[in-house]
Amino acid sequence: MTPEQVYLFHEGTWFHSYRCMGAHPAREDGEEGVRFTVWAPHAQQVGLAGDWNGWDGSKDTLYRIPDSGIWSRFFPGMQAGTFYKYQLMGPHGETFLKADPYAFQAEVRPATASVVTDLSGYQWNDGAWRRRGKSPFNKPLNIYEMHLGTWRQKDDGTFYTYREMAELLIPYLLEMSYTHVEFMPLAEHPYDRSWGYQGTGFYALTSRYGAPHDFMYLVDKLHQAGIGVLLDWVPAHFAKDAHGLRQFDGTPLYEYGDPQKAERPGWGTLSFDYAKPEVVSYLISNALFWMDMYHIDGLRVDAVTSMIRLDFEKPPGQYRTNAHGGLENLEAISFLQLLNKTVFHYYPNALMMAEESSAWPGVTAPVHEGGLGFNYKWNMGWMNDTLSYMEHDFDQRPSKHNLLTFPMMYAYSENFTLPLSHDEVVHGKRSLLNKMPGSYEQKFAGLRILLGYLMTHPGKKLLFMGGEFGQFIEWKDEEQLDWLLLDYESHRKHMYYTAALNRLYAKEKALWEMDHDIHGFEWLSADDNNQSVISFMRKGKKPGDTLLVVINFQPRSYAAYRIGAPRPGQYIEIFNSDHADFGGEGLLNVGEIKTEKLAWHQQAQSLEIKLPPLGMVILKKKPPKTRRMKESVETKGAKTGKTAKSSKSAKSAKSAKSAISVNTADPAETAGTAVTSSAEPNIKRSGRLPTSKNSTREEQE
């Protein structure tokens, strides 16, 4: 270590401290070996313990770097793969063993030693992905959140390795058309059921699923397939396990010295002390480490609210106010601001997503404007309101209509990601499918419109594993997902639906191009609460990209539901959640629908559609066919010997057959509508279904 590095470490700005701290294979004075470096300012002595000395570190002591609190020593002849711990003598003469805070690998649990690991040598092949340099704001972002150990398991219940997972996961994500995968925390943690949120080794990739180069292979292959990789990151707290960071040198070092600030009673963990510059160096270096060494594209930062509020989940008397008498944790706020400034300095297009559950202002505002500096925030308000609404029985929904509409009041106050995450399908909360009221068929229809609402509402998207095929039992967190459900037609069709919806999202610019621009959304009708129907427009930069979205949250259908239209002309249905291939009843809008000169929903013209029960319909104005376009279609048909209509009908006839593989043919290429078949319910345009309770035009106005 150089004097400058020591200075930066104590200043809280040594952002690549992992390059020197910890254990590093090296060559010094002509000898091969390993240099060990650790911060332990209150220790009287630090030694290296392992099998070679009977785990007695007093025989192999490190040297204190003067006036630094840092200990270091080069051990010749030592090699990668060596198991070790630090033996520390605390300020009162007590001795104890600790894992290396900067170790790159640890023993497989329940063993707790650190492992000397050389991360170099992997040949990356994701250069094209890394050079893209695209801002995420006006791009599609559809995240598949997963727990790596319980997505799939081997027949004997053991885990797949990172390398093995690449062969299973990547084809699945491509088939389902997700843009990104988010792994729940992969830093080392002792307890499986903490899901990685109670860590002990922040630089040690968990050894449950293999070695560091195996994870590099997984990320590399994901990037080559065009899939981004996000990692759940936990700088809010750490586990109390004896070999971890707690009382590391015999004193509160990584945690606050004040128990009221350090303790997290609800979680049984300890908070990091963000007032210590060395802890700031440790954590920011860790964030960059995952991006530098593993090519991670971004971090979802866990439990931000617990970091910035001193009273988080604590009763009166169990927390202290700050120096100004407020409840803000001022040093945690400064840490997060510096974290984001630093990450975006090195990785301008990284994704930094905050799980912030309060109404804290400016989470995604720039630091120079007083914000925390993230570029995305999980929209917990949208999630809570939407799931609360969906769990209500159908007869209660008219009185709860504001749960659907209120989130639009703040939809542009931050850059939001809409999360249907693991937290909502565990600990007795039930799976997404089982939250839905009604019959078996209505549950699936309800889940279809929930996912449809997710995809059409402003904001980026996140869905936890299992929701895409209708996991019926909530996440069990020890066993793999219930893939056996795909032996049943309803679940196969739901998987096909999710894949088709994902492809529609990726294709239609209106669903993501202006996610953070208030002009990208416009209500058609927000107040049809009596029928529990909402309708709105999603807009792209070009008028021709505009989509009309109508969602019916009641199990009754309408033969002629009128909506306003922004421009006159012919509209076609490009998506319908009620298609039979998705498990619906097949109430579709086949062919073209012409607008009428009848003002409706503050628009100069309108049109009537069939609206299925518990269904979502998406319409798009048909572009005018120029003479050149017509000639091109005719010429193409003559060359292939097929008409455009017959070719499209063939594509529309495909359906999901495989238990895991799904057909995701481009919805825009099917006949007349993305999901419309030739079979059409025998309903007259002016008629009413027996279950219909359609309002009059005057009532709708």
C-alpha cells in the first residue's frame, strides 16, 4: 500500500480498495506468495491462522502500518486455494478468529474460513455488450427477479452451479423475452433462508453454487445473449455471526458504537456505521467490485429506507435523533449520494435501483439537486395499492377504484420500476395467482390483467420467478419452483401469455420510450368505477406509436364498450388477454374498427369494442397503406405463392406445447390482431351479453 492509498482509505474515497485489501497472490522480491492486508485499528496483534499452523495465528503475525490501523504481510510460498482466518487480539487481550472482510471466496457453509482466490485469468467475451453504452431511460427494461438456489434444483435437491445454470437459464430468458435478470444477493451468507440479505462476506461470491470464474461464465453468457445482469446489494446491515464483521477487532468497527443506531431488532442484524470513512471506502469499493470484476450491469440497493431513517421499525425510546433533532440519518444520506456519484462516474449507464418504501423525496433526483442520486426507485406505492385492489372481491372493487388511479398522481415524481417481487409471495402472503379472487379460471384471468396492467403502466418492470407461469403455492424458499404445474394446460397457457406480453412490451415503443415523460400517458377514463374499467393511452415519440389500453377488472363482459380515440381512422386490436391460447374465453375484436364522429373521453372521435370479462384489450391505429406499400405486399405474395392473409393465419395458429418452451411469435404478425383467431363469439354489434351491465353513453361521458 502506498501512503496515498492509506490516506484515501481514511478519507472514505479509496474506491478500489479491494485491489490491495484482503488476500492477493503476488510476487515480491522474486518469490511467489500471497500478501494479506486487513484494517483492525484497535487490535493489539493480528496473525494469520490456517491448517499449516494449527489455526494458531500467533505464530504468523502481520505487521502494523504506522498510524494507519492497517496490518499487512507477504507470505512466500502460499498459494491460491489456501483456507485462512485472521486471529486478532482485542484491546483487552482477548483473542478470536475472523473471516477476511475483503476475501473473494469463502468455504462452503457451514464452514466459515476465507479462501485465497485469484480472480484474474477469465477470458471475457462480452465486449460488444459492454460497449453498447445505452441509457436505460428510453429503452425497454423488463426484469426477471430470481433466487438462484430455488429457481431449479437437481433431482436430488442439490443446487446447479453457476456454469450449469447458464445452460438452463439463458434459453428460458430468451424464450420469455426478458431484457434483464436480477439475482437476489450472491455475497456470502451463512443461513440459506436469509436469501442472502444477512451477509458476512461482502466481496466473497457465495460458494454454494461454485467458484468465481463459474459466475463470470454465467454473466458472460448472459451478456452474449443480450441479457443484462443486476445484483441485489445489501449495504444496510450485516449478520452478527461470530466469524463476520461484528466487533471485528474487539470493538464496534464496521457497525455503530451506539447500540440504538447499530441494532436492527426486527432483523437481528447490525447497521453499518456510515460516519466512518473506512466503512464508506469498504462499501463503495464493493459496489464497483461487482461491476469491475463480474461485469454486473447494476445494483438493486436493498432497504434504503432503513438506512436513511433513524426511527425505521423502532418504537419510541429505541432511536436517537440527529444533531439537528431530525430523524434523518445524515451520514447514510451522504454515503448514498457519494455511492451514486462514484458509480455513475465509472459506469455512466449503470442501473442503480433503490428499494425505498417511504415517500422520501428526490430518491432519483441528481445529487447536485439534493437528491440521493439513484436512477430508479422501486414503486412500492403502486405495488401495494395494485395488489390490495386485486385481492378485493369483485363486488368491493367499485369502492376501491382509487387504488388503481391514485398511483398516477405521483407516477412521474421519480423514475420508477414497478416491482412484483419476492417480498409479495412469501411468509403467508400467497402467490400472485392465489391472491386473485373468484373461480380457478377467474384467478388466471385476474393474473393476466395484473401482468397486463404492470406492462402498460408507466415505469420499468420487474416480476419474481414463478409469476410467469402461475406458481400456485407461495415461494417456498427451500425447494425449486413447481415446474410440474406446466403439465397442466392452464399454467402452460399462462406462460405463453406472459411470453407474448413480454414480446409486445419489447416491440411497442409507446410502452417504454416516454416512461419518464408526463406526455407519455393520458387517461381516457379514470372514473368508470361502477364497472371497474380503466382506459388510457400510452404514447411514444411518434403519434403512430400510440396505444389505447382498456382493462376490465370485473368478471362480466361488454359487447359494445365505447372509448375515445385520439385520431380518426381504422384501429386494430394488437393484444387481447382473453384469447383462448392464453386460457381466456375468446371474446376478441377481429378485423378493423372504424372511429365514429362522436366525442368521447375528451376526444373528438370514438369507437366501440368488445370488452372481455377480466380482460385487457390493446388497440393501435392502423397506418395508412400507401400505394408503394400495397405493391410491396402484392409482390411479396406473388414470390412466395402465398397471400399475406394465409401466411399470417399460419403464424396465428401456433400455441404453447412444451412444458418450458413457449411459442412467442411476434403478435404484430398475426391475422388482424395480435391474438385474434378466426372464431368470433356470435354477438351482434348493438347487442348485449346476458351478463352485460354496460352503461349508457351519457353515463360514460
